[in-house]
Amino acid sequence: MVHPLIGTHAGLGELAILAFLWAFVELLGPTKSRIRRAKIASLLGAVFFVLSWVTGGTYYVTQYGELVKPVIKAGAEAWAHSIVMETKEHVFLMLPFLGVLQNVLLRRMDLNDPKSRRVILILTGWIVLFALSMVAMGYLISGAYRSALEIITTGAVLLLPLGLVVMLGYFLLARGTAKPRKNVHGGI
């Protein structure tokens, strides 16, 4: 069963993506009310990123490192941890800070100035793209884990009948090759 922290982590991250995407759209044609909504959406996005960061970190420390990582590394797609998870760890560390930076700039810059608005739009767009890459990386890591589990369970399922065949063969061979003993003492 999937650990509840995984769903919480992913759900909060996806809400953050939607919030920053909402802010991006609001800033495309800024009016006073759209700027206000963009600020609200950006604040929500930053909060969701921080909460996703905390839940993801808790899962990583309590579950992933001990239970999931060894399974992935023993599977056919060990690169999913070595490359994808290592990349995800470092990129994801930046997202809450980028979200806070975007909020600070959004509140301090003149959004009616096209150059200032362009800076905020570029930053917000990069935040959305980085966060979407986190979703893709999470998908690859989960897939590698499921693949490794499939290999483990398939191996166990294949080994069980093989073990039974070997045991049956041993029993039949041992039974067929054993000859009755002659009583050398001539007694009963």
C-alpha cells in the first residue's frame, strides 16, 4: 500500500503548481483585482510548497531511505534513485525558496511596469516548470519501485514451483534408486 505521506506530498505539490499557474495567468493582463488574486495564489503556492517539502522530507527520512531506496537500487532501474532521486532532492530544495522569492518580488515590484512584470512572469513560469519536472521525476521513481517489486514477487512466484519440482524430482529419484536390503543374517 502506498504510504499516506506520498499522497500528501504529491497533492500539496500539485496544489502549489496550480496556485503558481493561477498567479501566472492573472499576471498576464494585470488589473488591480487580478494582481490581488495573483498575490493570494502565490502565497498559497508558497505555503503548499513548504508543506509538501515537510511531508516529502518526513517520508524520505522515515520510509524511503530504509524501505524504498534499497528495493529500487536492487532492481533493474537502479538509475532511478542514483540519478532521478538525487536530482529531485536538490531541485526540490529550491522550490520553496523560489516561491518565497516570487512572493517578495510580487509585493515589491511595480507590476504595471512591463519589465518588472516580465521578471515576475519568467520566475513564476520557471517555478511551474521546475515543479512539473518534480511530478515527472516522482513518476519515474515510483515506477522503478513498482518494477523492482514486480521482479521480486515474480522471482518468488517462479522459484516456488521450481523448488517443488526439485523436491519432487529428488523424492522420485531417491525412491527409485533405493534397493531393498537383503537380510544377511538369515533371520526373520
